[in-house]
Amino acid sequence: MKLRIKKTDVVQVMTGNDKGKTGRVLEVYPDTMRILVEQVNIRAKHEKPSQNNQKGGIIHKEMPIHYSNVMLLDGAKNPTRIGIRTKDNGDKVRYAMSNDKEL
């Protein structure tokens, strides 16, 4: 399934422990329908010492959340649903359903 949320979009979390937080989308995983949002769903992860992390130990990092738990923010910073329109020349564009403007 193709997701309507893209990388670098600004989204707001609507449900879960981080409800109300906003952040930029860092990665999109369409096969599992999850997205990685900046500073949202931070979990503690235990890592062994390695070449990149000499000390190892407990690190805190963002984990992916399901895309249905977030909504895209429109220009006025309001959460909105996303629609897709086809222009006269055949191009498809995303638009905010709340104010009918292109994203």
C-alpha cells in the first residue's frame, strides 16, 4: 500500500504515549506501514560495544510508529487528512482536506 505521508513532512501524533507531539518524518517504511518521526516514540536500547559505539551501554533512540497514529500538519499547523487530486496535465498532487490547499 502506498502511504500518503512522505519523508520530511511535519506530522502530529494523535494517539499513544506521545499524543500531541509534533515532529518531522525521518523515514517511511511502506512494507510495514510505519514511519520514523523525529523525537517521538523514544525507547532505551541496550547495545554491545562496537566499532561505532566504543562504550556500548544504554542508548535512547526513536522507534517507528504506525502511520495511522499520526496526521499531517497543514500550513496553519492544524492536523488534516490528505487527499489526492489529478491535475489537467495528469500530475497527481496531495492536498489538505481541511483547507483545500496543495501540500
